[in-house]
Amino acid sequence: MKRRQFIEQSAAATALVTLGGFGLQSCTASTKTKKITILHTNDVHSHIDAFGPEDGRNANQGGVARRATLVESIRNENPNTLLLDAGDIFQGTPYFNYYGGELEFKLMSKLKYDAATIGNHDFDNGIDGLYAQLPHAEFKFLSANYDFKNTIMDTHVKPYHIFIKDGIKIGVFGLGIKLDGLVNKNMYKETNYLDPIEIAQDMTRILKDEEHCDLIICLSHLGYHYRRSPDKISDLNLAKATKNIDLIIGGHTHTFLPKPTVAQNVDGKNVLVNQVGCYGINLGRIDFYFDAEKNKTANGTSIIV
């Protein structure tokens, strides 16, 4: 099967998502409709190569080269595309043990990632090791609730960034999981963890009310949901406790979702929450459509690489 046919069939197999405040995308969209495509990964964990033919349920899946071809094909289809990562770029194969993250950042730069947030395993060579690899990263690091002001990472990580695609203003901010208990204090040093819900409320106020963004995306490494600790901060709980977030791209829990979950926010409006497992096996794709008044519709899918 040709790659383009595969992409089209994968998209066609996914149900359109109706969101509160969003309409249902019509097959007869106006020619004035603008389409923004969001591609995303999470918890790739230094998996550069594809899984081999004998690698069980993941056989012949993943790999940076295949992802690059897929991303290029989608960008050719729609130049108004962002490529984002929700953290845990590091740790998991000998590539990280040998190169310390250099290869991961160089390859992400080759794929022209636009932004990434920081996961707990991205501190596995310490904050100094993370800082040492920054020259190889030609994309933005976003984290609003890690305060790095007393560390070597100060000024190298921004709370949010605004991208403009086809006149659509897209605000993206990052959130990270509490490091205490997951990472040795010596590895993250004076990094200060701030409450994700409070920070998200600040971010959405800034991005919606001050920056007047048309689309707000949270890159989260909080985890999708914790059944044994349902009140623990997670993407689903974040969606319920905040407003004005259109899409939460998650990581940390290695949750494979075939399509985005629709959760209700504090105002009763719907939020897309998505996560595509781990190891680069899947590529998430969310298409947003904007009419002349910038009313939004959306659909989403997970594409096997």
C-alpha cells in the first residue's frame, strides 16, 4: 500500500470528534476553512531504530527514519503543521548511554520538531547533562511549572511559545511531573516544581485573554490518569480543573489511545486529551479546522509508524 493511501485510510477510519464550543467538521467544508495539523510524540525513550521482526507485539514498528517519512508526507499535504513532543526523550537504549542525548536532539532537529516539554527521564544525566545537549536541539523547550531560575537551565526553557500558521495564533505551554520521588535531587538540583493546575490557569489566562490565541495546547508530562490514585494530578484532572485549553498532549504513563479522549473542563466545555504510548511506535495527529469567524472543529487519530 502506498504511504499516502495508508495515511488517508488511517484518517478516514477515525471518527470525527465533537467538542463543546467546537462544531462537527463537515465533509463539505467551506473553501475559507483553514486547517491546522498537530503531530505529536511522547516517551520515545531514545528509540532511534525500528523494532525488529522478532520484537513481539512491536515487531517492524517505530523508528526515526519511518517517522521522518511520515511527517514529511503530512507536511506536504498540509504545510500548516506543528510537530511536538511531550517529554522523556532520553533513556531506554544504548544510544542514550553512549551519546548522552546528542543523537536524540540532532534527529529531532532534522525532523524539524517545533517544541518539546521536559520529562523526568530527561534528567537522567543530571541537569548538567541536559544542558550540555541543548546546542544540538533546534527546537524550543517549554515548561511553565519547572522554575529553573537557580539552575544552569535558567533562560533556556520558556513557559510558552506562540506559533502562527496561516493567520491562526497557536499558544503552546508545557507542564512537568513532580520530580521528588522520581528523580534523585542531585540530578535536578534547585529546579523548583510549581503546582500544574495553578500554572495552567495562569498560562490560559495569558494565552487567551492577553495574547488572544485562537488555539491553546498544553504539552504535558503529568500522566494520562492514575486508577489507584484518581485524585492525583493527571491530564484528565487537569482538563477538568481548567478552562480554555483546546488540546492536552500527554506523556509519562505510556498510554496508547487510538483517538483523543474528550474531557469536560471547568466551564463544561470539551477538551481533547491525547497520548500515543511510547517508543515512537505511534504518531499522533489532530486536525483543527477554523471557519471565517475562527470557530473550531477537530478530529484526531493515532497512526502506527
